[in-house]
Amino acid sequence: MKAKGALLRRLPSVDSLLAQAPIQALIDSYSRDLVIHSIRQTMELARQAIIESRPVDTEFRALLPLIEENLREMTRPSLRPLINATGVIIHTNLGRALLSVAAQHALLTAARSYNNLEYDLDSGKRGSRLTQAGQLLRELTGAEDALVVNNNASALILILSALAKDAEVIISRGQLIEIGGGFRIPDIMRESGAHLVEVGTTNRTRIADFAAALSERTALLLRVHASNFKQIGFVEQPPLGELAALAQAHGALAVDDLGSGTLLDTARFGLEREPTIPESVAAGADLVCFSGDKLLGGPQAGIIVGRAEAIGRLRRHPLTRALRVDKLTYAALIATLQHYRLDEATACIPVWQMIACPLDAIRERARAWSAAVGGAVIAGESTIGGGSLPGATLPTALLALDCDAPDQLTARLRRADPPVIARIADGRALLDPRTVLPEQDEPLLKALQSSI
Ligand SMILES: *Cc1c(COP(=O)(O)O)cnc(C)c1O
């Protein structure tokens, strides 16, 4: 007891520490309040250690690095870059799509300079926000007009609120989905004041089911991409073209929520064929909505394309102002769309680069990792993720690490700097080079070397 009392008394006071030159230097680079806070925390930890009879060095020399480390921890941004070795390309929990280099530059340029976001350089007067993004979207999708909002969830809420409030929206029972994060189609219908009319059955819905449900109160026929699940077997949904024709004949609108929405034919990459955005437009959908940061490979956004009249009604709705995107999103989106126009999406947009990456190149990297840190190279599968192409996979090569406690290994990898996210299967930790950027090889191997 006595020894503990003596040790506790030997801990320096906050005031005496503040008088030390190295602490003054810390105050200069952080702030006085932060440094005091950090000293108190560090002293409290030391006090606890003494009380629990753990060895503690109470010398200033030993305490200073602890205070410095504590300050670094306290001021580190909580949004940290990490290495995605899961092989899930559009990983919803890890920030979804990465931006192309051109989009990154555009974003930075927009951030550091005033710009003509809402200014017409010819007239010197206020201009419209969407001009260039709108032009590109029209050109790439074949639609008459376009509107960009915060994300696809808000796109859907805007469409329902502006076009179907107090009116009926007909949807197939097979498409009453939950997207994730508790976003359920029936709930958002209720929120936006639209009345849901469910037709068909879970597995089969025909155009006749929609026709039978039409009434004077029908505002929209809605198709929603199943996104994160897949129905196989005895299933049927009416083609979009039939829905659009039925809507038109009845003075209603056909809306297609594509979810991911792709401008490229996914079949080119050995994947199942996804309906493309231009196909939905060509099939006659009045409005088509999709995310900016799924298969499009751009910033988070909800993009709505379609008939000028319908987009005009959306644009005039007050929610549009509340859901609008900022200059950074426009900058990154315009740069992303340019890649499609220049036919360089697979060369420049990370999502497509990863999808298009040849298996040989991936295997080569897995072998290099294995040569550096051990482990076996095995065949496996990467997934697209982000509610795109449910169940679709791409053949890949994985670094497989055998160990007694793979969950402990993956936990150590998560604590690395930058953190590395791996997955576990059959008692092994697995790392997929497909989603690891080439410049991340070095930090990845460092993390592996100190974690294995
Ligand atoms: C992902 C998805 C959404 C939501 O899009 P966010 O951009 O995440 O808001 C809406 N509908 C479908 C069908 C989706 O797959």
C-alpha cells in the first residue's frame, strides 16, 4: 500500500507538466485545452495502473510519448482510408464506389475555387445548376431531361411525393423490397403520401394484374429492381415496355427504379446481363432513377432521367431544393459521365477497372503477396455488391492464410494503419487483390507482416 502511495505521489501534476518545454511545443501544434485534456487522461491511466499494481514509469520522459500518442488518437479524423481486401467491389459499408482520378481532380478544383455552378458566364446572371450534367445525362441515356438529387432513396421519395401524393401507385408484390438500412418500399410510399396498390404474387405478376388494378386514382406504375436478392424458378414480371404502354394508355406514368443503373452492358464482363439505363428509357419509362455511386462509379447521388414534362414537375416540387446536391458532387459526377462519353469507362472508373481486371493479373498479385508473407493462392470469387447483380460473381485469385484463430488475425488487420479488411471462409483469412488498389500493396504487406 505504502509503495503505491509513494508512486501515486510521484506522478507529476498537470501544472508542472505544462511548464515543460516539450509540452509547450504540443500546445503550439494542438491547443491548450486538448493538451490539458490529454495530460489528465494519461495521468488517470497511470493512476489506474499503479492502483492495479501494473508497472508504471512516472518519469516525464516516459509520460511524454503517451501524451503525444493520446493527442494523435484524439485528433485523428474518424473517417479513415482503409484497404478493402474483401473482393466486394461496391461495398456498402466501406464507402461504395471509388472515384476516377479525373473525378478526384474535378472535386478538388471545385473545392478550392469559386465557380459558375449557378452563374451564366454569357449573360452575367444567375444560371441553372444542372446544365452540363444534364446535357451529358441526356446524351448518354437518350432521355429528354435529367435531375440530380442527394441519393437514389431521395430520388424515389421525390418522385412519389411530387407525382403520387394522395394517389395510387401500383407495384408488383415481388418488388416490395427492403434495400438495406431499413429502407422499405412500402414505408417510403406511406411517408410520401402515396397509396400502395400491390398486385400479383410474390413470384409471378402479369401485365393483366396491373391492368386490373388501374383506377382514376392511379398516378404511377412502379418497377423496382430487386437489387439484393434473386428470384429463380417459376417467376414472371411484365416487361417494362408493356408497363409503359399500359401507363400511357391510362394517363399514368411508368417509373423504373433501376437501383444500381448501368450505362455499360454487364455481359461484356462475363456477368449476367443487367438492363441498362438507355434501355429503360427506350422502353418508354417516363422516369428512370438510379444511384450515382453504384455501377455508375461516381459520387453519391440520385439521378433521375426521363420525359421533360415529368422531370419538370419534379423540379418544381419544394423537396427538390431540400434534396439538391452540392458543387463537389456535380464536379465529380460530370467528370465520371465524361468517361462514358469518351468510351474510357473501363480504363478510368475504378468500379469498372476492378470488374474488368483480368484474372491473370489478379493471380499475379496474389502470388506476389504469398511470396512476401506466405499463405496459399487459391481460386475464389469476387462480388459486385451494392445491390448490383445479386448472386453474380467474378472468378478471382485469393491469398488464403491458414491460422488457428482467423477471427483474431482479421481483427489485428483491422487495427493496422491503414486498417485492412479481409474476410473469413472455411477457417481461413482470405484477401482478394481485385479490390486492393495497386498503391496499397505496400501498406497491405506491412500490415500482414506485423499481424500474421
Ligand atoms: C440502392 C438502391 C436504392 C437506394 O439508393 P441510394 O443511392 O443508396 O440511396 C434504391 N432503390 C434500389 C432498387 C436500390 O438498389
